[in-house]
Amino acid sequence: MTEGPVFRPGQREFQDPLVYVDSVREQVEPYGLCKVVPPADWRPECKLNEDMRFVTQIQHIHKLGRRWGPNVQRLACIRKHLKSQGIAMEDAPLMVSCELDLARFFQLINDMGGMQQVTDLKKWSKLADLLRVPKSAQDRLAKLQEAYCQYLLSYDSLSADERRRLEDEVLAEKESLERRKGPLEGHSEGAQHALLPRYEPKNGLVNGLTHSNGVCGKLRELDAPPPKSSSRRRQPAQEKRSEEEGEAEEEEKGVLSDQHKCIYKGRSVSLTTFYRTARNTMNMCFNKEPGAAEVEQEYWRLVEQKECHVAVHYGKVDTNTHGSGFPVGKSEPFSKHGWNLTVLPNNSASILRHLGAVPGVTIPWLNIGMVFSTSCWFRDHNRLPYIDYLHTGADCIWYCIPAEEKAKLDKVVHTLLQANGTPGLEMLEKNIMISPEVLHREGIKVHRTIQRSGQFVVCFPGAFVSRVCCGYSVSETVHFATPQWMNLGYQAAKDLKCRRIEKPFSMEKLLYQIATSESKRENGHILSTISSLIKDLRDIEMRQRQELYSAGLMCLCCSYRDIQRDSQAPPGEEEDCNGWRWRLGAARRCQICQHLCYLSMVVQENENVVFCLECALRYVEKHKSCRGLKMMYRYDEDQINNLVNQVCGKATAQNGEMCNGVTPSRKSARRGPRSAPRSSMENSP
């Protein structure tokens, strides 16, 4: 691995972050990221409320590689035995807010001659030291004995044959689980680093959908075939399918039901409590304060050997709710500085300023970590660049694979993970850590940098990045984008729609906001950048509307002026003249592909379901009917074509070249009502 570039701008250079990043772009792009060390006198005070509360995520470090390993197997046997005794152990017992390694606890007791020997020879204190339970922990020996009696005593009393049978049952359950959800580990020789957890997407979503009752359930009902008469004899295939479903349902309740997961929802804690947990976790992992190299070595040992159960916590906190670490008061030092990440979203060179406030994009977020807290290999879904600033705490180790390695990385990861048809890059997004050394041996360029307190890391579009914390730390991150990103972002939005992944903002909205705003300023450079994209968007939109009209969708929404505010409607909802309520924001997502409908949408009034035009066309084609469907749109054909004409005209004037022709609007070519009024989405955010 090579070290990423480090820049130390002077006072004059360190004014506008986007101007500076653009000046070093050519040097940094081959690496994917760089570190920026501010001038010595630039050190804003980090002001965070110690009582602020946030929900953590629990990361099982030993499962970030392969989900299955020696420790996991032993713990599964213990859990299965406890379940047979009527004891449900959903979570591991805690010692000083840290999960106790029950499998290692059992192994150590047996290595010391058994529980009787440990008690007679008074070895409980030594046992606690081997388990790294801090001496400062209150009643640590009593709590350790209590955990043994509650969770291990019964299992410890089993004979060797009984334990072997239990292990066989666990392995059989594992194989059954793998048949349904994909392998938990690589099976081929030489695939020492292979890992195949194929079922745990980011944020607990599967294909971008939350699988629960509600709208998604209604969609399944909409697509379900009509029920057959119960009087007819069930076919053998139906009976077999029913049996398989029953078996799957039973397995869902097994001890391995969540084994494809390695990241779990934690509990709500205060920053003070998180810090205390971070300190205890550090004491349980290291005898003294470690350096970055020592943390890095131990981290990859845990990930690859999987002998120990190590659970750490991580927090991603919305600064809009909990406040930024940067000064924001008008009179405070650095509150208006360009590198203040609360100021950067409004930078005139960032086109994301047209979006307004979008959580996780233009609103910075805090990353609160402890030793081994991990941001797994990830490429921003929208291919957006971003800047991260480490406010305080221990170092952070960053690994980066530049965007140019994308094709090679996809092949290598697909082979390493034995993905069986799943694209390698999609596998890499599922909370998986592959050692950079393994990737480097496979010919992938991997770069590394160590970020220290008071330093920035800038990640460039399309780069694959992962990060490991070396101790308690607080950093802050925000996205930005220059006009050069537009083509990449537009293609990324199409890719996310095809993959049914929810996007944090609408690319349609961004394009139209830029077109409207920059047309007034006659900014030819930006308009020429987006002209081809907005024409493509217009063509797709008009074609899909025409196809829906041809299929018989004649009922368009009433105009915004005709909609009366319903005093009984909850805040954030509006009701059209036919009484159909639609919710601002979330309900505008297509319930099939998760596309954020900005220009138009089709609603299924009776079921309160929203479709994008593309998914509505598929629905109409499948059901051979438009009954109950209704289209709502923000701009009619004239308005869209006028805007596109305006953009292309001003772009042409700026560049001195002809723009591809834009066909004027012709209402006669459109089926449907003669005067299609604008949607009630017009004035909404």
C-alpha cells in the first residue's frame, strides 16, 4: 500500500475549500483521497453537548469478514442449548457496558480445569484478567460468576457426546440457512479470505425496501394472483412449497436466524456514556494506549481469525438535530470560515446548494467512534465527493481504492466472495471488510492515510473508502459537488433506480433547480454542462407520459389552485379535490423502485400507493387496466420544453455552437385532457 497525498496549504490558499480541492484534483484523483493539514492557527473549538443522546449501532468486528468462525460456532452451540432449556439469550451479557465473550469464557474455564478448580484455587481474578475485564469494574468477580451460572453452567455440565451432537445440529442449521440466504463463509480451497454474507444490506434494508406490513404488503396484494378455490385438491408441488415455507418460518426462529448480520441496532446513549464505554472497550482490548499501527494489526487479526467475540459501538449523528462540532455563532471565531463544514454546503461553487437542506448530504453529520469502530468498504451511492474533519480524539485509519480501479475491483471481489452471479461491487456494499493486503495481492491499488485530530480528509467521486477508528473520536462529514460531477451523478441516479435503492435526494429536482436558477444568472458554463442531461430527462418523461396516455390513463390531477387545505389533515399533508390525501416527502417515493418522484407520479387512490411513471407502465401492462390510477405532475409539457429550450439557448450562446434541436411543444400530439393543469406538487419542497 502507498500513502495517500498530504497537503499543507498556507494562509492564502486555505480560504475556499472547493477552489483548493480543484487546484489539487489532478494530483489526487489517481489516489481517490487526500489529507489536508490546516495552518497551525486554524483550530476551531469543538463544542458538543455531553448530554446529547443518539442511537448507536453495534458492530461485531469478528464477523466483518466471514460471518462464520470458531467463536461464532461455539456461541451458537451455547445459545442452542440455552434455548432448549427455555432460556432465550438475544444479546450477549454485558460487563462494564461491553459484550462478554461467552465462548472464550467457556474455553478459558475448561483450560483451567473446570469451574470447581477455578473456585477452589481462587482463579476467578485471573480469569477476569484473561477476559480483560477492567479491575476498576464494580463487583467484576461477582458479575462474572453470575454470568457463568446463568449462561454456561448448564452447557458446561454436558458430556462430550452431547456437545458433539449439539454441534452437528448447529452445523445442519447453518447449511439449511445457507441454502436459503447464501453462504456464511467461503468453501473452496485457498479462499481463506472469502466471505459471503449476501443478505445484510446497509441500513437494514433489502433491495431498498423495508420488508414489513403496510404499503409494501399492499403492493404484494396488488401483484398477487387471484385466490384459487379452496375446494380444489392441492397439487403435490403446492404441498411441497407449503412445507418449505413452513420449514423456512421455523428456521427464522432458530439461533442462527440473524447470522448473516454483523451490525445491529444499539441503544440510545449520551455522549458521556459512549465515552465511558469507549474507554472500557479500549481497556478490554489493550493493556496500554496503542498506536495506529498496533490497532491496525490487532484489528485485522480479529477480522481474519475470528477467534474472539469483539463488539464495539458507532454513532452517526444528524447535526441538524444535535448540533455541529463547528462554531456556528456569528461572533465566534471560524464560524464563517470556508472550511467550516456547516458553511461549505452554501459555497457558490457547489451545485448541491440548489438542493437546500438534505440530511446526510448538505447537512453535515457526526461520526462518533471507539477503538475498532468501522466504516466498511463503501462508495457513495450518488458518487458524491465529501470532506471529513476529525474534531477530537484518536487517529483514524483510512483505506481508499480509486475510481479507476472499479472494473478490476468488481472482478476481484466477485472471485474472492464467490458471489455466484451477484456483482462484486454490490457484494462489497453489504458491510464487508476485506483486508487491503488481500486486495493489493490481487492487483488492486489500495492507498492508506492516517487522519489525526484537526485534519481533513477529502474523498473524490467514485472512490471506494473504508475507515477504522483507533480509539474514541468525533469527526464531521459533509458532501459537495462541482459541475464536473453532474454526468457521473446522473448515471448513478439511473443505476440506483434500476437497483431499487432509495436516494437521499432527487436528481430531477437538482437538475430543474439548477436550470431555473442559473438561467436567470445566464451562467452558460453550468447550463452547457446540464443541457444534454435535462434534454434526456425531458425525453424520458414525455415518452412515459405518452405511453400512459396511450394505455388509457386519462385522469390527471386538479390544479394547485383548486386544492383546498383540509383543516383536519395532519401537518405536512394535502388533499386533492377528489379526497385523496398524499403525504409530502416520503410517500412520494415509488413503492416499487424507491425513486423519489419529483416531476410526476401515478397514484393508486384506493390503496394509497405511489408509482413512478416507469413502474406505473409495468403495473398497467401486467394488470391490463388503468382503473384507480391517477397521474400528478409538477410541470406540463409546455413548461418542460420551454425550460429546456431556455437552457440550450443560453448554453449555445455561451459556447458559440449549436445545441441539438429541441422540439417545440405540440399539445395535439398528446393524448389526455386538452389542458392538463399543473400538479399540487408545484410549490412543495
